[in-house]
Amino acid sequence: MEGDLLLDVEACRPHILAASQPSYRGRIDIVSGVIVEAVGVPAAVGELCRIDRGSAGPIEAEVVGFRGTSTLLMPHGDLEGIAPKQEVTSLGRPFTVPVDEMLLGRVVDGFGAPIDGGDRGDEAAPLPASLERRRVRGAAPAALSRAPIRAPLQTGVRSIDGLSTLGRGQRMGIFSGSGVGKSTLLGQIAQGTDADVLVVALVGERGREVRAFRDDVLGEADRARSVTVVATSDRPPIERYLAPFTAITLAEYFRDRGNDVLLVMDSVTRFAAAAREIGLAAGEPPTVRGYPPSFFATVPKLVERMGASNTGSITGLITVLLDADDPNDPVADTLRGLLDGHVYLSREIAQRGQFPAVDVLGSLSRLMKEVTTDEHRRLAQSVREALAQWREGRDLVEIGAYKAGTNPGLDRAMALLPNLEAFLRQDAGEVSTFQQTLALLRAVFGEGSAA
């Protein structure tokens, strides 16, 4: 009996502490677009407030800025039911999300609340209130506290593992136009990775694709080791903005427990669009293509939280949707300078029916030298040389203007081309282990058999 009482007290401790804090109340003054302006609410940027919507029930809102004496709030949900003169209470705390092993296999929204049935099978099975909670806007590890990246991470995709190898703790960007196979590639990686835990952030995606990813892409085994954070395209901009922060916070929890985590974020472009909506509504000046200055300051804080530590690692795969296939749009240009490598998907390769449509010559892993053997790098370099020779001489060959023997490098590339295309072509459900990929690389050049 006494033990049960102690457990009850521990479960109530967060609520007791919250109730003991002084609260400040103000009132809503203006509702405009996605922004709510309140007066008489002394709260800092990033803190939470509670809006009493009367019969519609309370809703939390985050402070995103100030305008004169007004506090600018972004509600964690739709603005329906919010009206002037409603009471606003400062909660005196930042936004936090629950973290625990029991989140594995679950689907949560951008605020960390479950939106699936869980083990009970009912809709949105809730999480216990006593779970540990963490701030979503945590600090990145100090530069000198990071562990060196020395071990490769398997993705199961030959064109990546063999030619642009990832390390455990690396941050890699997948740059692609629309309809080139980006989502399919992410599904292949989710199935083929040897990471301990998979955290997936689907930001601004269509609702149909969320169920398809959970049911069709993730099998039972993969689902049991994954957490999916979802903020679909119809959700408020603050939820689409916070979803990546929720995902990285969950990844940090599992990393701190000694796991190698693969964090997949699809896509940073839609996160950028949400940041633009919030920044412009809060009165920030637009800069390049309308993006506010806060976006370019926020992205490094998100990316730098990934990496290797002495307990585990967070390997980041961040997709960038190229506007009109332009590799130099502001979001792509910013990410390329922050990440440890990039994989480009080519529309031309996709139109030839070769998937995944990885442009090998346009892709690069800056840490490949640290996580591969001399033999592996030699084979990968030979593949790049052959593909470069073929790209340079392809037009001459196709119009019949090339005479065999004129260019020995091109002759060798033409002889290797069938093997190279077979190596690069991979069905969506096909997984290649790291050892199988290396064996196939040897087989391309006749140096061994593909075991």
C-alpha cells in the first residue's frame, strides 16, 4: 500500500511542480492568419502558453516573437475556436516531448503525441503521463566532445554502400527533383540498414504516403525498431516546423542508450516552407526567395545535433526537394555546405528506367576514406573513372562516330558497362549486405565472384 502511494506521488510530481510555479495571464487581442497576438503575457520566445478556448477546450501555443507590447503565439493546432478576449496563461516552460523505449513501433505527430493504435489496437493509444520528457530545442554536442567516425553504416543500397559509403554518425543529403524515386530510395534504406533504431520524420507528406510507408515499406521487424514522426501537408506550420526537432530529440534518447540510430528526414524543403510561413507571419524580413533569416540560423542547429558520441551515434539522411531540379536553390545550397556528403538522383537516369536513379559522378561521401578499406576505395574509384569515360564519349558512340581502339579508357568503359549497370540497378525490395556489395564490386572488374 505504501509503495503504491509512493508511485502515485512520483507520477504526480511533474504536475505538482508545474502547479507550484507562478502563472501570468493575459488575453488575446488579435487573430491574424496563423498568428495569435496576446497582451499581458510575459513569456520568452520558445515558451509555451495555454489558450482557453471555452467550449472548444484549451490549446497550447508557442511564443514565436513580439510586436510592440504584444506577444506573438503560434497555436499547436488549428485556430478554430480562438477568439479575442480569451484568456492566455504563460506556462513558464519550453515545449517537451515524451521519450521512452515504448515509442518503438509507434507513429506520433509533430508534437510527440501518438496517432496510431499502439498495442491495444484502438485509435491513438495514449502514452503514460510519467514518461521522461525532453526539450525539443536541445543544444548540439560540443565540437571536441564528438567521437570520431570510423565504422560504416549499411544502407542496403549498392550504389550508396559501394560508391558513397556512409559512416555511423555522418550527415548525408539526398538531393532530388520531384518524381525521381526519392521516397522509394528511402524505403529501400529503411529496409536494408543495419542501424539499431530507425527514426523517420515525414514532414509535409501526403497522408496516403504515411500509411503506405508504415504498412508497405516497414515490415514487422523494421517497424518494431522504428519511430515515425508525421506532420502531413495539411497540418499547421508550427507542427511541420517542430516535427524534425521532435524526431532528433527521440533519436538523441536512443543514442544516449547506446544505440546506432538512423534518422531519416523527408524533407527539409517542406520544413523550410513551414519556417518561411512562421517567419513571415511573425514579421521577419524575407531574404532569398522569401526565406526569413531565422531559417538559415535554425538549420545548422538541427543538423549539428546529429553525429557520433561515446555512447552511440545518429546518422542523418536528409532529403532535399530541388525546386525545378535546380541544385543551387537556397535550401539545397545551405544544406550542401552543412552536410558530410550528398547523393544526387538524376531525372535522366530515372527516365532510362534505372532505379535507384543515383548519379554516381555527382554524389560524394566526405567520410568514405575514414570508413572503408584501400581495396574498397580503389574499386569505387575505378567505377567512377569508367563512368566518367563513358559519359564523355557516349555521344560519339551512339551516333556511330567512334572507332574502337581510339581511346583505350573508353574501350574499357564500354566493356564494363553491362556489369556496371547491373551493379547500379536494384529492385525496391532487394537488399544487399555490405559484404555482398563489396563482392559484386570485385565481380564488376573480374576480381572475384559475387557471393
